[in-house]
Amino acid sequence: MTATRKRPRVPLGRPRRTLYTAAPALLLVVLALVSAATAQPCAPPYDGNRTFDLRIAPGEVASFPGGLDIPSGQRALVEGEASVTGGVTIRGTLFLSSSASSKISAEWIAVAAGGALIAGSEACPIPGGVTATILLRDGASHPVAGRKALAVLANGALELHGSKGLGAPWVRLAETAAAGAASLVLDAPSLSSWSPGDEIAVASTDFDAYQTERVRITAVQGSRVQLAVPLRYKHFGAVTKGVDQRAEVALLTRSVRIVSAQDTPGLGCHTIFYEGFTAVHVEGVEFDGCGQADLVGRYPIHFHMAGQVPAGTYVRASSVHDSLFRAITLHGTQGVLLEGNSAFDIAGHAYFLEDGAEWGNTLRGNLGMLVRPKITGARLGSDAIGANGDLSVFWITNPNNTFESNSAAATEGWGFFIHTRLGPRGLSKARWPSVRPHQTPLARFAGNMAHSVRIIVGYSENTGDPNGSPNLQRWDPALGRSKPRIQDESGITIGFKLYDGATIIDGLTARGFPSGTAPLAVRSSNSFQMTAFTSIRGFMPEGSSYRFVVQDSTGDGGRTTSIRDIDGSVSGYPGATLLPHQPGITLGFYSAPGCAAHPAYGLACPQQYMNLEMGFWDWAVGGSPAAVALSRANLSPGNVGPAGLAAQRLPGLQGRELGPKAGRGGRYVNALAADKGSYLVAWGGSELDNHF
């Protein structure tokens, strides 16, 4: 370790202080203060009286032009600043001071086998008034983790513990804050770690996600915080209609900070934890400006193919803000606790379960707000919004995880998106080939909330703000409230949207849905075939004109939609199957004897329906077959040969056939439920020559 050091300057001629015995009262006060301060000692994770192989004193700046290496068995303590050109490799132990503000600036930091990077401890986190900062700059690239990386490799350990925000990482308003308010009253028993100068974010409670605001605190007085500038928008702060609609308020500032240097546009810092680490314990840490916009896998917090992690692994009470790509990613990882974290101003999915091989994790009490679409650089299609985008605060690819009391606030996308697959994808596919996310039930999903997202959840006393973006909402002067701009293809504002997977809806109450809205619908522009096993019971709508609508008349999802109305709470017909019914479009295609149509729910039929998708490919010519026919095979055993099969072919749809399946060149054929039996599929000529 070669360092250039700058010692702190000490003023000369400082007067000596004498404590006179003639002032016993002053002496008693001083002694009392010292006694109170030391009555409950908190021991840092290092012994400051020991000799360190490298020690940078408070106020000292030490430069390392050739990089910094902490060899195995050696100990280093940073109480000042270590400025490193190149990278830092830790094979021994590197401590950041618990008593003086410290800083490490480098181009990358790698905690290698046997190494540990430690700032505070669970028993004694970095106290308020002291900061420990890791600043990552662009420059040299780590051979595995890349640029601006803090990486924990196999057999490495990371212990980052800050006290700020541990007791109240994010809270809710105790009362509504009007536009122009200069203070907030918060529902928090203690804000002892919140301080003047801290930054907070206040979630939108309107249809416009961008009413979320970032403000700075100037004073903390009990449960009230004073703001440096007045609020621009109204933020609701009450429980109404039995729903907690109070705005979330997140503390962004922490005493342990991982910060990206503002040197290369689009290139933020990132942390990544690889399989085999011995410990990752992160609490009370701020991740500022992390994520790399043009590279998949470079996120603020990333458990990368870590497999089953050591028991007790966690990230909690931390804040991620101004991220260029995601907030926290679990990728091929099992057993992590994410608790009490906040993610603010995030590009792309914020809490991201990547491949479908993430299970046994617990996400509890986390907040995501102002999650923006990612439309440039590296991204998934789902990071966007619109017909082909499914931006969400929580992206869930394996249901076998626990989700409790999380809050998804303020996004143009969805709050929670459960996107299960037949099996894991990407790097996880070969490693966990037997995992079947689509057949896996939710481990636990309870107490979660989403608001100020792309759907309406009913009107209430929360009337919104008249100054929201006209692209996302509009103000209705007659109602004296805001209304959403986002609607489906039929012009009906809807609430709960079904997608392709089976959904069991039980005990759903839809309150405050006004005329012209629908609490239940199918996603518009859906190119995926829907399952026939979605069902509903115990549905209680209050005031809506429509109960269930299928607005998609062009996508495969809309054409294959069906829901079993178990108890008739939607249609009034117990056991009915609800199907699309759009006069002039479907032309009775789905109808069978006994069906009833109604504009509030579509078509209700007594039969059970199924969806069968068959794909054909003519390998000889490299394209789909010219013609496909569906025939009954067992109507009459005596009818054999081409003529017999032709006689048993299902009757034509007589003009009622739907158009070609989107992008596939196929056709929809309606096999009525009454026509039971076995069928032949024939193509390209004689049924006898090509059938099965």
C-alpha cells in the first residue's frame, strides 16, 4: 500500500481551556452530560486502540495512485478519506470509522475470498452525524463486475450498518397536506433519526404519478417536519372506505452512502453479490445515482445467481433513489430478506425477480414510488408502458416467495405484476430445469397496496389535485375531482385486469366505481391465449355500470377469454361461463344454447369451455399448411374413407368465423360443447393422407 497523505491543518495559538474549581455547578453539568453519554456505550466493530496495517486519520486525505490492496490477514481503518486511482481489492478487513465521517473513492471495489468490508454493526450502526461514503467513479473495469462496481465475491463479506432511518425508513401522512403546505404531519412514533437537511419523497395520491415530490427537511418537531419549499400538489392523508389511502413519505438520506460520481452519462455505480459470499448484511444504506442504463445486470443492488444464500442475509431500511436501472434485483437467488426499503425515481422495474428461479425470499414492508418506464438503452420489453409494455414496481416471476405489507405507489405501469413461466429463463434455465413457476402457488401475498398506478380502484373522498398532468388525468368540475386518462379500447375505465394466467378471485368488493366504469376486465391488446380456469365468487360491485368487460377484439387474449362465475355473483347465473360478447364483432361466435347476453357482463353460458391451441408447420415447404380441417371421428363408425370423414366434418360457421389469429396465419374454429367426441385434424389435402 503506497499512499500520499495530507494531514489535517490544526490552527496555531488556540487558547488553553481551564476548568476552575470555583464553578462547581458547571463541573456537575459537564460530568452529568459525560455520564449520560457513556451510560449506554456502543462498541464499534473494531478496537480503535489496536494497531492497524493502514490507518487514515480523521481529516486526512490519502491518495493511492496505483490502486489499493488489503492483503489477507491485514486490517485497515479509514477515518478520513482514501482516494484510489484504479480499484480496491479487499482480502483482509477494511473498516469505515464509526466515530468520524469517512470516505473511499475508487473506480471499483472487490471484496475477495477471506475479505470483509465493514461499516458499523447490527449492535452499533454508524451513528447520526457521522457518514461513511463509498464513491464510485468511472475508469478501470473489474474483470468480473465491470465498471463502477462494489462486488462481493465468493467467500467475501459485506457488513454495512447505518442508524439513520432504521426506526422509520418510510412512514405515512397523519393528515392531508394541501398544495402549498410548508410542513407535513407524519404517522410515526419517532422520527429521531430524521434531521434538518435530510431529503424526503412524498408519494402522489392522484392518477398522475408525477405528483410525487422530493423536498428537503428544515426542522423536525415531534411528528411534524418543516419543508424547505412548499408542496406543489395535494397529498391525501386519510383512511376512507376502509382503505388506507395516505401518502407514503420516504426518508432518502442515510448515514452510510454508496454514491455514483457524476462523470459518465448513463453510467451509475452498482453493487453485485455473487454465489458463495459468507455474509451480506445491509441496513440503513443510501444508494444514490446507481444503475447502468446501457448494460443488463448492472443494478443498484443485485444478488446475481447467488443460489441459496447464507441464513440471515438481508437488505433492510435502505433507500435507492435516482436509479438509472432498477432498484433491487434477485436473480437465481433464494433466501434473501428485503424489508423496509424504499425505491424512489427508478427507471424500469424496481423490485425485480429476474429468471423465475427466485424462491424462498421475503419482501416485507418495502416501498416503491415514481417508477418510470425505461425506453432507451438496455431493458426488457416489459420495462416500457403501452400496448407491449408491462412496467411494474414489483416484477414477480416465481410465486413461491412471501410478499407482505409492501406498497407500490406512483407509476405509469402496474403495482405488482406476476409473470410466471413454464420454467426459468436465462442463466437459471440450465441450473434449475425442473422448476415450474407456472404450477407454483403463491407462498404468501398479504397486506400489499398499490395506488396512483394505471388503473382506477374506485372513487372516494380523495378527490385528487386539479393541477395534474393532462396526459394522465383530467379534472371534472362537475364532480369536483380528478379522473384517469388511461382507458381501454372500448372507452370504459376499468380496475382489476386479467392477463393470460389462471386467476382465482374470491370475495372481491368493488367500492366507488361510478357509472361508465368496470371493476373487472381483461387486458387490452393481449396477444397471449387465455386460460379457461379463471373463476370468480363472492363478487360485490357497488354502483358500476359494468361488472366484467372484454375490450380486446383483435388480440388472441380477447378472443380466448372465459371466466367461471362460480356462485353467479357477477351474472346471476351460478356456474355460468362468462365469454366475450361484442355485437358486430364476435357475431355470436361464442354462443351456445342457453346463453344469456347482458351489457354488464357480456355472455353467460351454462356450458363449460376450454381453449385448445394446435400449431402446424409444413417442414417440406417451410411454411404453414394451406388448409386445416377439424372433423368428428366417432359420429358413425360406419362412415369411413374420405366421404365418411367429410360427412362428419363440423358444420361451417356460416360467416361467423373470426379473422386470422394475430401473427400466426391460423383460424379460430368454434367446436360447440354439445358436439362431444374425438376429432381429426387434417391439412394439405386428403384427410386420409394427413391426419392424427
